[in-house]
Amino acid sequence: MKLNLTYLLFIILTFSTLYSQEKKEYKVNTIAFYNLENLFDTEDDPLTFDDDRTPDGKDHWTEEIYQDKLKNMAKVISEIGAKVSGNTPAIIGVSEIENRKVLEDLVNQEPLLKKDYGIIQFDSPDRRGIDVALLYRKKLFTPINYKAHELIIYDNNDPTKRIFTRDQLLVSGMLDGEKIHIIVNHWPSRSGGEERSRPKRIKAAKLNRQIIDSLFTEDPYAKIITMGDFNDDPSNPSIKEYLDAKRKTKNLKMKELYNPMEDMARQGLGSLAYRDNWNLFDQIIISTELTKKDFSSYRFYKAGIYNETYLVNAHGRYKGYPYRSFVGGGYTGGYSDHFPVYIYLVKEK
């Protein structure tokens, strides 16, 4: 049977193209966030309400328990994203930490020590003494500047009474030679009910958006990641309306935000459980520039919830919930009441 010459040339060109193509290799870095569930040291700070987390306090927070908690937190952090990246996170935002000392103790744990993590942390005005912070591998990320942005809110019933809460931490720096901006958040809780406390988180969203817009003013193509425990789901007004995070990357415009966690929440996935319902309060939201498909520089590849079996309560009333470290007035030997969340940033080698 005679082959058409044009068709024959098409076959030859197709096969030669396939065989001549080199397999592309990528650098992969994990960016993560983890609520560490009240990582306190054992010393009493007279300026904050940390009395319970002392050896003589209600929680009987001893040095032995503290060291075990550190070991557990370090194990989790060392494993987030490692199956794909082959390493510990390049950058991880954390919340519910008491001070810089607990972070120094954390990064000096065996799984993290050789990774040489740097620490950026400010003492916030939160009455419980808990802060947000950023840990980064010095080999991969170089901070240029950083600032704690104060969230000023007042009591709904008494406009003269200020509610002291966590700052929003902005860190700008170079990730493997590329400029990137990270904002770490821990927005006001739902204490008093979701609806009643909603205005506080809306205020937090407005501040977050203000920080983001200021970065866009300097550079419309800025690579921005805002992460944290927002105490709201992706569909709540603070995230959906005021932060204006989009569910899809399709038709995403310049200076907009994409929330890869929204589809996860719609599928019933969560990072914490309460009264047999899952919430996805822990989120990582990114700017338009990170969603593009040109992998000559770092771009978003995938998001996930790190919910390995050992982080899940295996039995009892809270079976299936995150295996938290403290329940009913006693230390459990667990980890946190939140699962960590993460994204992969990748680029061609």
C-alpha cells in the first residue's frame, strides 16, 4: 500500500519531535502554614494571660510536656510536602506561638536543626500572648524587609473598648532569587458566635486587602501569598467579598487573588472539626502572577491539607478529628487541633 508523501513526512516529523524532546525537570518548594495550638513555654509572663500554661497552672504545663510538644511539632513541620519536594518547607507561617523563645526551641529540634531555619516574629498585643511568625530556610529565602501591621478593632457593644488581637505579619524577600511577599494571619476568633464576631474578621480582611493593594501599587505583577488561620471558611464574607478571593484561575485579572482552598471546602474537606462539622479556616491564597503557566519562574502547582493518619484521632468521642495536644484539662501527646495546609511552587530547572 502506497503512503501519501505528505502523511509520511508528518509521521517522521512527529516521531522525531517526540524523541528529541527532553524531559523537563522542576525545582519544587513547599510553602506551608500551621496553627501550632498554643505552643507556650513553661515560664509565667506577667504581661499576658499565660498562667494556665505553667507547671503550677490549671494545665500543669511542665517542661517534660513542653519538650514533647516541641518534638511533635517539629516532626510534622519536617514532613509537610516532603513526598513531592523531597525536603522540609522552604517557608512556613505559624500561629498560636507564645514568643520567639518557643520558635528557637522548635527549630533546634532534631528534624529541623540541620535545615537552618530563620525566624521572623513580633510580640503582638494579643491578651493571651499568642503571635504569628514566619520560619524560613536561610539557604532558600532571604528576607528584605518585614513589618507587623496592627489590627485595631473595638468591642461591638462598647466602641471605646479596644479588642487586642494578633498583628498581620508582612515579609518580603527573595525565594531562590525571586521576589515574593508573604502575609501571615491569625484573624479574630468566633468567640460569641460566628455572626456576632463577623465584623472583627471583616475588619481583618480589610486590613489584609489594604496591605495587598499597597504591594500591587508598587508592582502590579507582585507574587503575593497571604496565609493563616482566618477563623472563616473560603465562602464567608471576609474571604469571599472583602478579601475578594476567587475560586477559579480562569479569567483571573491582574491584581486579583485566587483561593485554591475553596474547592476543597466545597468537597467537604477541612483543617479543623467542631461539633461534627469540618471547617477550612487554614488557607493559603495567592496573587494572579503565581497562577500563570510560564514555569520559567516560580508558579503555583498544587495545594493540599497535610492530614496524615497519625495526625487524626483514632478513637473516642473525637474520632476522625485532628489529634490535638490538649483535651479536657490534660495533655494527650497529640499534635494540634488544626491540620497544616500547604502549596507547592515549582519552576523549570
